Amino acid sequence: MRDRNRQGMTTISSRRASSLLFPIAAFLHAGGMPNDMALSIFGAALKKVSKPSGGRKMEHIGHRSPYADTVAMWVRNKRFLDKSGGPRLLSMEGPAGFAALVKSVARKSDPAAVLSVLIRYGNVRRTRHGTYELLRPFFYTSGSKTMAYEPVAEFLSDASSTLSKILRRSPRRRGPELFWLQTYNAGISERNAKRFIAHAKDRSLIFLEELDDWLEANSDKGTLSKRKRNRQSLRKVGLGIFPIHTDGETLHGGR
């Protein structure tokens, strides 16, 4: 997601905001809500979020690539794997240390700054021996008190863009047939909700690792020359997964 960056804070451009809001506006319009009522509700929501709350705070960390690519390289490259094929403990310095890992994927990034973010969000921990251990195979962006702004904004942008393409697709339109799938049950207790989300998280990680390997094996970025990449625009392709946890109310009642 490319938006203006000022004093370390990523801002949302009017074009990006319009893209984010389009599927919501389409949903409200199809539901018969008058424009003035929709604008009034949106204004009330803006006032609500501007007030202090006890929830997580948004932290600006910049683009997610240095962090996500560092984690991805750590679990994939032989330089940073142990004999069993898992991510090994890394010292900060050395030819196969954490600093070298960061520089291999994000040459301009500060390894100490990348490490600080990864530790704060529970991706990495410092051992008592002074080495660093990778705890998660993907970059997690939510801590106990904060959420990383840019990755969350990118997730919302991707979800909105996908839904917008589904809404706007015509029979003549080329490109893959995008989809939106879900499964849920509106009669689950809070105890079983916790069990389900833990189960779904474990299963999703296995599935995402499989898809991540496929995407890495089929990436065109390293096979096309710079000239061909300029002529043939590449696409961002992937899969986003999130759990559903609401009060059980749906548009047409419970399931």
C-alpha cells in the first residue's frame, strides 16, 4: 500500500480512502440506506474513534516488508536453519547473524529497529544466552497494547479491493474469478469459541505455509528481466484468513 509518509506516519490518500469505502458504500446503498443517513452515521463513527478508548493503540512501523521478509527468510534460507531444518537461534552479528539476515532482504533497514518491532509483537524473543529465537513462522502485527498500523491498513485495503473487484466484475472482464468463502455457526458458547479459534489458527498456519511455498516457487519476480517486468506488470496475489467472532446477530438471523 503506497500512501504519503510524513514524519514517520503513513497517511491515507483520498484515492485510497475511496477504494476502502467503496464496498461499504455499495453494501449500504443496496440495503436501501439514504445517502444523508449514511453520511451522518459515518460522521458519528469518526467522532467515536477520535475519543480515547481502552483498546489497542495504533503504532506506525512503516511498510511491513522488512519484518515479513526477515521472518520468511529465517524459515526458508539454509544459512539460518539448524540441522533439523528449523529456524536456528541467531546472534546479532556474524555472517549468518540477525543483522546479516535483515540486510539480505532489506539492505536499507536498521537491523536493531527491525528486531525491536519483531520482539514487541511477539515474533522473536531474546534468550538468556543473548541469541534470538524466532517464535512464529509469519509476521504477527498485534501486541497486548498496540497494533501495527501499516500491516492492518494493508489487510483492510486488500480485503476491500477484492470485494470491489467481485462487485464490479462483468462477464467480459478478464482475470481470475475471485471468491469470498466463509463457514460459521451462530450457536457457539464463548468457551467453544476460544477452542475453535485456536484450532482454526493452527490449521490455517499449516495451510498458509503450503500456499507460501507455492507462491515462492512460482514467483515471477526473479525470473523476468527488468525490461520484461516493466512491460508485464506483476500482481500481488495471496490469501487472507481471519476468524469470525460476533454476538451471533446476522442479517437473516442465526444459523
